[in-house]
Amino acid sequence: MAPDPLGDLYLRRTFRERFWTVVVGGCLAAFTAFIESLLLQWHASGIYEHIIHFLADETFITFGLLAGMAVVWGLFTPKWIENFLGRSCSRAFRIITVISFASVLSVILFLCNH
């Protein structure tokens, strides 16, 4: 079955590709856990810092959850993750793009004010 270039999510099932999915997903999950632990120590003082903290927190939680789902899928290939990702893949990527764009603009605003 050939993947649809514009529509559905296509998840490969060979061992090699699943292995690399687990490795990359695990590294990304560990990185997001590390960043999230640093964000927990950060105490925002102003309204802009609270907004940046909130956006950064939500962004890394989203990336961490997606990385965790990639690890679970790479190890066990459950059908419910495939169905979930197939239904919500484009929405999740749009949300990540908007949050990332807002985070970059917030950082630029923060740097311009200091």
C-alpha cells in the first residue's frame, strides 16, 4: 500500500523503522522531561514571563506526549494509537506550529524589551 502524500498518516511497520522511532522518540521524550524539570524551577515574575512560561510549558508537554506515543507505538504498535494519530495528525501539527510560532514571537518580544 503506497502512502497518500496529501491525506492519511502512513506508519511504517518494519523493525528497523520502528527501532529508530523508539530511539528518536525516547531521546526526544528524555529531552522534553529535562526541559520540563527546568521549567518547573522557573518562577515567572511579570505577565510576559507568565505567558512565555505557559506557552513553553504547553509546548514541551505536547512534544513529550507525542514522543511518548511514538515510543509506545514503536514498541507495541497498538491499533488505538494508529487510529488516534490518523484522525488527529494534521490538527496536532497545526497546533504545534501555532504554539511554536507564538513562542518564537514571545521570545523576540522579550529580547526586544531587554
